Amino acid sequence: MRCVICKHGEVKPGSVTVTFERGEVTIVFKDVPAKVCDNCGEKYIEESVTKELLAKAQELIENGTQVDIRKFQSAA
């Protein structure tokens, strides 16, 4: 698949770091599976992974977390 941003690179499987910030809260997930452009570095994360990230981040926020850094582990 060609990158829709730069139109030159090929999108290949890889992993990325995703950071969420909401008010005073910062949550970082490392090693998130994604497709990454080999030219510009644009990241494409599957919808199912995005939903899982958002659910985990919301759970951490509800539990009073202010800062958290963790390795992403899919529940699937």
C-alpha cells in the first residue's frame, strides 16, 4: 500500500509509540502494532487497536492515573 500522506513511500508492518494527553494526564503506550510509511514515517493503526488503546487509556484515567508508560499488549 502507498502512503496517502507523502504518496511515495510504502506502508510496512511495524510498531509505534502512542501518547495520550488529557488535562493533567499523560499516558504512553509503547510497541503498538501499526503500519508505518518507509518514506515519511506516517503511522496507520488498525481500528480495533485504536479502540483498545482508547478503552485502556479511559480505564487508567478513571482509576486516577496521572502519568503511565506501558508496553501495549492486545487483549485479542
